Amino acid sequence: MPAVTYQLKQKDAESNARLGRVTTPHGTFDTPAFMPVGTQASVKGLQPTQVDAVGAQILLSNTYHLMLRPGSQLVKQMGGLHKWMRWDRPILTDSGGFQVFSLTDINRIGEDGVTFRSHLDGELIELTPERSMCVQNELGADIIMAFDDCPPGVGDGDSGLGVGQEQPAGMSEPQISNPNPQSPTSRHGVAVADYPARVKLANERTVRWLDRCVKAHERTDEQGLFGIVQGGTDLMARTWCAQNVTQHDLPGYAIGGVAVGEGFDQIKLVVEHTAPLLPEDRPRYLMGVGYERDILMAVRAGVDMFDCVLPTRNGRNGCAFTPTGQIRLKNACFAEDAGVLDPGCDCPACGGGFTRSYLRHLFMAQEMLGPILVSAHNIRHFQRYLLDIRRAIAQNDWSLIDRHWPVAVKRR
């Protein structure tokens, strides 16, 4: 038996949405599923028991960060991620590639892989498909991702190749820019004229690197390897990449390179085109997409898995998700608000009766309880949302979402 299997339980009558269940060595999770992000083997501010209590069935951890600190060999020595972080449910690790492109100021992309300087101490590090597989094998997640080349979005003229990197024939000379460290899109944006060549190069390299990942993956009986489809906003490129990636018989497939600067309409176009190209009997994972409206669109296109840092990142900055939109608790209007964040929510904040007034006070006083409670609420918000989506599919009744989740159907 493969390490990761998928059971398609029900298909929606009016869309490509489907109910399913993924089985891994550390248990099952229901799909469509939302995965909270525990970047450094920790969902920020919450104990694993708290994450479990708000309904998360699977977490995502980050290969890039854990490779740099504390190192995958130490995690292996401590018994692997599950034992080390005290989480006995499924875990997915990404390949580390996206963080190399988005977090490092200097990197060199070649056929072997990517050479970059650590954002922690400046050490020169090489990340190849083989190294990504080795690190993820040592971390021990149930689902691991292939190392791919994620093409950047269109920017202000920076070629997205980086200083000294190889470039495809016909591409103009890379421009050395002064990147904004807070903006991955502007840092690695591609000039419009260079975009098709950059996407073509990324696609071909992604397929070649997947071949190497498959060969280097040493724990096939314990970890399921997912391939990633790239192609930017070029639908023909997406088709080509999907056809070539799915030549490998893998337990699941992902759509990568989405939400790197595009608007909703472009994201929708790419997802609705790409999802049906992936095998129906395997889970489909849309990487890094997390707003309610985006999730609903992608579920109806046939996507099963999602992850995003939004719940905890926004939570620790005083921004709470609700069915009608986000609440920014630091605004003065909440100082005397005696209501809870969402009367229909059963999270520790709402179920515990903590008012918006009190939560605002915690943030203004810089008390750590504020980020903890709002982060727990936000994770529970998305788990409740996915529960209702699964219920809507099971009952063939999308009006349930229209009634209870207006934030998902209005234009942002």
C-alpha cells in the first residue's frame, strides 16, 4: 500500500467539488481541508492540543526554516517532527523552494538547484532536489512536496533570475535591483517581455527536478510525495506542466505559483483550468491560498487541500476573521464593544465569552493572551468554514454557504 491514499466519497452535482478522505501513516483527514501553518514546527502561540481542539486535522511545516534551524538531522535524532512537536496527526512539509525565492536577497538558480545565503547568518547554502528530499525524509512528515521552480509574477522589470543566474535563450539581461525585503512579488517580479521565457524555463526545470525527487525519495512506504504543477498565468503552460508532472504515479498533486501577485480573476482562471487536469483519484492541493472566497472558488473547481498563514499571522496582529469580514480589534470603535468576535463560533475566545472590548485591551496592553485567543479563533473560523463547505457538498446545497458565510461570496 502507498503511504498516502485518497478516497473519493462524493461528487457535487453542480460543480467539480468533491468530498474525500486522505489516509496517512498518522491518521486521516477529511477533504476539502484547510491546513494551519506551523512554519518552525509550531503553530505560533498555540499548543498542539489547542490546535487539535479547534478542529485542525493536518498541519504544514516549512522545510526551509527547519533545515536552517535546528537542522533536519537533529529533528530526526529527536524522533521526527511528530514526536518532537507532540503532534500525532498528519503533517505536510513543503519543499523549501518558495522560501528560497521569496526570503533570500541573493540566490543563484542553476540546473543543479539553488544556492542562497541564509537569512539567519549569511551562510552560503545549496538546496537541490536531492537535498530537499533528504531534509524532508529526515523531518518525517506524512506528505512531502517535490522541489520545484516557482516563477515569479510580473513586476517592475526585475527578471526574477537573480545576480549571476543562468538565463534562457532570448531573455534580456537580468537587471540588478534593490529589492524590498517585505515584498516577494516586487523582489522577484519579471518584466512583461521576459515572462513567457521565465515560465517555460520554470516548467521544464520543475519537471526535471521532479524526476530527481522521485529517484531521491527514500521513504516511499512512510511518506507520500506530491508533484507540483507550475505555469504562471499561461494556461497552455499549465496544461503542459500538468501533463508532464502526472506522468509520475504519485499519491497527490499540487497547483503551485498561484497568489503571487495576481488578482482574483486570474487566480480563478488558472485554478479552474488546472484542477481538472489532475487525476480524479488523487488529492489536489492549492498551495498558499487562504481567503474564504478563494477557497470556495477552488473547492468548486475540484481542489481538496489548502494552507495559509493568514489565521495566525492576522491573529497575532489583532485581526479576527468572521463570516461577514475581518475585524481589526485595535480600532477604537471596539473599546466599548461587549460582543464576542462571532456569536456563532465555539472557539476559546468566543465560547469563553471574551468580549471585543477585552481582546482590544489585550492588544493595546501588549498582553500575549490577545494573540493566542485571536489566533485560536481564526483557525477555528477556517475549520468551521470547511466543515460547512463539506456539508454543502454532501447535501448538494450551496445556499448554506450563501446564508452563513457572506464573506465568501462577496467581492474583496
